Amino acid sequence: MVKGCFINSLKDALTYSVPVLLGYLAIGIAFGLLLVDAGYPWWLALVMSLVMYAGAGQFIAVGLFAAGAGLAEAALVQLVVNARHLAYGLSMLKRFNRAGPFKYYLIFALSDETFALLSSLPDREDRSRFMFLVALLDQGYWVIGTVIGAVAGSLLPFNIEGIGFALTALFVVLMIEQILRVRKARIFIIAALTAILTVFVLPARLSLLSAMVIALITVQTAFSGHFFNEE
């Protein structure tokens, strides 16, 4: 009986998470290829995807490794990049508190896409188990994609020119969607100009972090109503 319920939950979770499967496999393969092309062993993709499990963070980590960034600098950059998890993570606390033994894994595995699925989850009797399976499958898709890309990059000659732009393209699309939704284009424009300016003015190791800090201050100021009042 218990086994049958688990299998039914797993089947439903597989069906429910298909959109994430399609996205994670494609972007995961791109990450694996990029990692190997940067000179790192294929198994590092597996370790990072199991322990770190942060799509954008993993792409950025490869660049930080290659640039010789220090531990403190890398940690600060990752904190800024992944700060968005604080916002939507808090909204899931009540649901996760009722998840029993699944709670801590659900907190760890709450990616952007998993949040999108879990936040719109319909009522179910097996809600806790179903949330756990969705989160587990989503990470599984990411692990499989990154390992496929890394192994393929190690064994076969690939011209990966342009693959490094895969995640950038994804975030550009997400940014356009946000501009259309919040209708505050000036904030995004100022943030983009800040990033471009720091690339030309500051050393490469400082440009990313500086751009993030300046952009955050600018956005905070904008939302405080001090500048760029678009009412």
C-alpha cells in the first residue's frame, strides 16, 4: 500500500516537473561543457551539482576559479547573486515546517524553478512527499545535465564558442519579462549601464562585485523614491 502510494506520487512528480527537466538538461549540459573547457575535470561538475546546486552560481564559480578569485571574494559574490533566495524562501517556511523529515532537503533544494512549481502546488494528501520528490527530481535533472555535458566535453571535441552565453541569454529574457511586468525600465537600464561602466573602469576581479553593489544601492534608492520616480 505504502509502496503503491509512493509510486503514484513519483509518477505525478515526474509529470509535474517535466518543464524543469527540459530546461535543466539544456542549461546543465552547457555548464558541463564550459567547466571542462576551462580545464577542470568532469567529476567536478558532479560534485558541484550535488553539493552546491546553484545554476547561476555554478556558472559564475567557473569564471571566479579561472580569474583566481580568493575565497572571501567568491563567497561574497555568491551571496549577492543568490540573495534572491531569501525573498522567496521565506514565503515557503510554513509549507516546509509541515514537511517533517523532508524539511531540510527542501530548504537546500529550493531553486528558482522548484519554487515556481512548489508555490503553485495544488492541495494533495501526500503534499510533503510530493514536494520532496519534485525537489529531488529537479536536482536530479540538473546533475544529469551537468554530468552529460562534462563527460561529453572530456571525450569529444566540441567547439563551445557561444555556450558561455547560454545563461546570460536566459537572464536577459528573464530581465525583459521583469521589465514588462514591473514597468520600471529605468532601474534595469541603470543597473546595466553600471555593469558596463565597471567593466571598463575597474580591474576584472573587481568589476562583477562592484557592479552588483552599485546596482543594489541604485535599485534600493530607486524603490525608496529618491530617484527615478515613475509614478
